[in-house]
Amino acid sequence: MERLTLVKVGGKIVEEEDSLSCLLRDFVDIPGYKALVHGGGRLATQLAGRLGVECRIVDGRRITDMETLRIITMVYAGLVNKNIVAGLQALGVNALGLTGADMNLIRSDKRPVKDIDYGYVGDVKEVDARLLAFLIGQGAVPVLAPVTHDGQGLLLNTNADTIAGETAKALAVDFDVTLIYCFEKKGVLLDEGDEDSVIESLDRATFERYAEQGVVRGGMIPKLENAFAAIDAGVRQVIITNTSGIRSNAGTHIY
Amino acid sequence: MERLTLVKVGGKIVEEEDSLSCLLRDFVDIPGYKALVHGGGRLATQLAGRLGVECRIVDGRRITDMETLRIITMVYAGLVNKNIVAGLQALGVNALGLTGADMNLIRSDKRPVKDIDYGYVGDVKEVDARLLAFLIGQGAVPVLAPVTHDGQGLLLNTNADTIAGETAKALAVDFDVTLIYCFEKKGVLLDEGDEDSVIESLDRATFERYAEQGVVRGGMIPKLENAFAAIDAGVRQVIITNTSGIRSNAGTHIY
């Protein structure tokens, strides 16, 4: 199978012109087939602020009312996505911007209301990567915005990490997939206070021991659970790193 | 060659939920391959108003400064485009939302400054419909937003009528194309005061006679020039009509 690298980048990187153009250059140099998943969080928060729409965040998660959903659709699927696409085209990459609604790529269910009503937030249900895999084979480079649909006409705000993981799994049918999660640190750290204490490789047994010992904790646990789920579903490796890790291949490698 | 119908709808139709859902149902019933080009003008004007961004219109054309370009990208490529895509998916149509930057579909040049500086407005230079034609053959239904790119990383606001005409021409290589321009009137009128005086069919000789006589005038002349240019470039017919003409096949037919 041909190699495909799927890179997920967070909001911080895409919201500043300098860091974005740096990222795009690194992304362009990745050999083989590739795809990009982006966030765009704070740009949406900024627009909401200018429009006088209150952003409600509970436990680090945005509550998406209808007005916020419209803002997210404008910022993620419009402004951020199309500027990345135009930027990649300028670098000779045949980018194609997509949401989960396009080509029915990612269907999700509106999250059921339990303790918290998250509003118009989607939990991924099904990824149909058939047409996407074909397009990649034709040289197209998908750029995915974190918006999906419920198949009934409703767009839904969806976690970009989840979109990256689920898309990587779906593409693993046709490609030898490496999934790179780019965030602000160099990788999973052995010691949170030491930025250079990157765990170079991690298998499930070691992860479970670290989790029990409290070496790995907090938000890193669901991130790593997702990574191992991707591996179990046929993704060859997951790398957790910062943007410079795209080029240097440094970071935490999960097999 | 297989038949393909390309429908262009103006801003008014897409900006209200009722007229949009009506349009989408009519569009879905079109037999054969199809594609949609949309505007979204007044929704962009509304957002600009809420953001306190002044909209400058000269001779009926919007002056697109950088702030306006960002708004247009958000509204046209994000909000309007993705809601149409999700709406069509709910009706069982495998819609795929695109700008001219996606798959390098439509390259344009920033309009040169002569008497008026239109700002970030693109004049279409080249349509590459190769991948698009293939996708249509695979069952995808393109939904095009009126935003293109210059190939250097810049998005450009582009007239939706022009995008429809140029895309129709490019698709005429692979398909037997009918281009439908939907606007607020039933067709080209013999008498502007009589909404029912629709000219049923029009060839170039008759058009030129009508133009000389002043029967056809104003903004209708460039619209018809575009229509005849499309015919000359291999588009089978152009129909100028209102939304109910999509279903009834009424309106002005140009051969």
C-alpha cells in the first residue's frame, strides 16, 4: 500500500499568518500522499466577540448554540479552510477543502443531552472515504474543517482530533497511514515540567503503566486512547509532536 | 455525451430558508448530471453591517477590500455553501461544496485598477474541470461558491454569473451542458412592464436586432452576451428563467 500522512493541526497554528505559512511549507515537503485536518478555535471566538455573541465554554468544551454554529461554519469551513487551500495551491499542492457534509464524508449524531447540553456538536458516526481515497490517488490533498453533518441537513461542530482519528482509520483501508497530531509540546512528556523529557515511543502496555503511575494524565489520556484506537483500526503509527516534528520526525511515536 | 444541467441561483433565493429549500427540491428533481453555482450577496452585506464594516458599491458592483474579502469568504464559501451542501445531502444528493481554489478549479486575475479600484475581485482566467468532470461522473454534485484564487495564495471575490458561464464552457468538453440562469423574472421580457412577455427563444441575430431596437437593454445585454459566448464555446443551451422555470422548463431559451 502507498504511504499517506494525515496531519492534524490545532487552532493556534492556523490563526497566525506566520505559523500557518511555516506549517504549510513543512506540510508540502512531506513525501507521498497526504491530508490535513485543522481547527480554528480562537478565530471563531474573536468573531463571536465582534458580533456580541457570548462564547460558553464548559469543561474546556465550547457550547455550540445556533448562532455559534453559524460562526463556526463561517470561520472553520470558510475563512480558515479556504485560506489554507489557497496557500497550499500557491505552493503547488492540489488542495481540496472539505467538511464532513461534502461528499457525505463524515456523518455524525448530535450529542445527546445528559448533564450538559453541548448544543450543535456532533459525535462521529460514520466516515465514507471511498471517493476521498480515489481523489487522493488522483493527486488531490484534502484539507478538512472540523464541521460534520447529521444527514438531515444539520451541520454540526465536531472535535478536530476525532475527525483526524476517524478519517485516518477510514483511509487505512486503502493506504499505509501515519497520523500526526501537532500540538504545542514536543511530544508526550515523562515530566510535565521538562519540555525535553519526550517519550520517544509508546506501546499500549507502557501507556497503561504510565497512566496508572500518573506519569501520563489529564487531557493526554483521551488523546492517547484515540491514538491506540487508531492503531487497533489499522493506522500504522500515530506521532504526537509539535510543528517542527513534521519535518524532523521527532515526537512520541505510538505503535 | 451525457446531459449535465448547471444551475446558477442568485443571492435572494439562497438567503431565505423557504426559497432555498424550494430551490433545492426543484434542483434534486433535475434528471441526469448536475451542478449548482450560488451567490449570497445580502447575507454578506448583513454580516458586514453587524461587524461595522462599510460596504462600498459602485455601479452596482461591490468594492472588495481585505475585510470585505474575509466576510465574503466566510459567508459564501462557509455559511451559504455548506448549508446548501448539507441540505442537498439530506435530499440524497451527493453534494460537494467548492470554491475556485479547491482543486485549482478556477484561477483568476485580480482586476486591474483603471477608473475604479474594485479591490480583491477576480476576473476568471482559466477553469480546470478535469477532476471536476471525473467527480461528476462518480455521482458528486458540485456546489460552487463565487470565490476564486490567483494561484499565489490570494482568494478573490468573483461574479457568480461568470463562474457559471465559464464552468459550463469547461464542462462542455465532457458533457452535453444546459446552463440555467435563475433570476427574479420569468425570462428575458419583450416589454419590461409586462412580466408575462417572455421571449421564448432567442438566437444571436434576433438578440442583436432587439438590442439595436432597445427592446433588450441595460444589465440584460452583458448577461445575454455571456449566454451566447457559452453557446459559441460548446454549451448546448442557456435558459434564463426564475426558479419555477427549473421544473417547468419555461423561460428564455438561447441556442
